Amino acid sequence: MRLFYFGFNEGFFNPHKSLLTKHYPELIPIIDQEVQKEDKAKKILILGGSVVSTNWSHLETRLEKLLQPHYPDKAAIRVYNAAAPANTSLDNLIKYKLLADYDFDLVIYYEAINENRFNNVPAKFFREDYSHVEWYRNIYMILQHPELDYTVVPYTFHFIYRKLNDLFTKSASLDMNGVPQNDIVYGSEIKTSSPYRKNIQELINLANSRNQQLLLMSYAPFFPEGVQLTGSKTDEKYFGGCKFRSNILIWGDVTNVKKGIAAHNKELRELAALNKVNFLDMDQAMVRRKEYYCDICHLSEEDGVQYFATIIKDHILKKQLLWRDHQKYAIVYAEATHRQ
């Protein structure tokens, strides 16, 4: 039965880990590097969606280069990127839980758009744990079977039962590839505010329990003023000439997506204040320039991402988020700033 699921690869011997990393392959490089607690390097973890993911932004490389000259002892700055396209607050919470054995000096969170697509169902089908989305139903089933490393039998029967049940019940189940045109109308009710808040609060609690600094950032979308985006090719002229871009309609109606991001940003601000968490209001800090954006959220690689990364770097330095010896750091930072 293991051969049926995993074949002759590492999944044969570690099926629980293998199934999870098939959903979250961005964790593999982090797990393979073994981020040890005794390592003297300053370690940063990036959580989020495609905007800050490796393929879209290479944010980890940019931050390492920007931060390294400011570190007093010239020790290594290592940034690990666990962000991935389409990931939501729930995905990032799950991934952070899976990295329980890894020690980070700072965890950066930037994501508030992707779960907007989950609003595009009738209220009676919406589930606060996002189990109305096929992606999470699969992940929940894996998480429910920690015994997978010893036996795959319970998981197999659970898998078969669920597939048969789905055939007969025909319950609503969204996928992660966009929104059916007929369902866009349901997205006007922002149902994701409550689960988004719950997930971020749990992320905060988890970071506190691990004694790891957390930096929450508000989301900075770009909706060109006086423009009605339609999802057609004509939208491209309002943004920078990027090689890749995303159509607004993958998240839903333009008005609803804008409203959803604002609702999630509101939750972020409230939670940061309530929990006294480090907060960077990127929505206020990010300059909205056409050449900085590929679409409503993704940033141009040459200009937009670099500007975005510099804002983060400046915030980390100003708030001393990586340094425990604040007095020593203050002197070095003042000298570096003076030289600039």
C-alpha cells in the first residue's frame, strides 16, 4: 500500500512528511538546511503568498544583501522563504506549526489577498476553517493521521470514505485556481474576516510561545485611481510591463477584492495593537507607482520589489528587531546612517 501512494522515494519511509511537503514544497529547502538553534547566524523566516515568494520576488536574497552590512559583528544573515503562490493565512499558520523544531530570530508575515476567493460561495456553504475548499480538506485529512509514518491503513480508508461521500453529497468545494464566474456575486459578503483574525492571532500566540519576534505587515495593493479594472488584457496598460502578472478575477470582483483586503488589513492593525506585535504599515509606506506593480498586488522585480525590500530593511533596523545588544547596535546603526 505504501508503494501505491509513494513509490520508491523518501515518501516511502516518511509518508506523513512527504504528503505535507507535496502541498508545501517551499518547506523542503528549509527542512533540508536544518535551521539549528545553536547556529550564531541571525535567521529570518518569510511567510506569505506569491508577492513575497521566491519565484516572484527573491525577497530572501534581497533582504540578506540589504541587512548584512548593518550587522555589528558581520555574522551571517540568513533569510528562509516559506511563502508560496495562493497561500492564505491558514496555509502560513500550518507551515509555521510544521517548523516547530526550527529557531528563527524574526518571522515576517505579508498576505491578505488570497483568501478573498473563498468568499465567492453562498453563505450556507462557507466554513470558517475553509473546509469548503478542496485544498484544505486534503491537508486536514493528512494532519488527522500522524500515524502515517507507521501505517497508511487508517489514512487509506479515510481517503476512500471521503471520496465516496463526496460523490453522494456533492457538497460545495472550491479549488485554488480561481473563482467560477457564476459565484463571483457571492463575494460581496466578506466572510473571511473572522477566520483571518483567528489564524493571525494563533500565529501571534505561537511566535510568543517560541520566543520568536513576529513582524506583521499590512497589505499594499494598487488599484489605479479613476480606473475600472475588468480582468481583460486592457488592464495591463495601468501597470508596469512585467513578464508575469495575475488577472484580478482570480480573486473575484474588483470591488469585493478591494473590500476584502481592507477588511483583512483592519484585522491586522487591531491584532498588532492588541498584542503589542511589531507592525509595519506597508499599506501606508509603499508608494503606488505604475512601474512598481505588475498587477494589483505583485511587484515589478527591478523597481517594486527592491523598494518594498528596502522599506522592510529600514523598519528592521529602526526597530532593532534582530539585535539583542541594543546599545551596541544603536552606535553601529548611527555610524552607518551617518556614512550614507
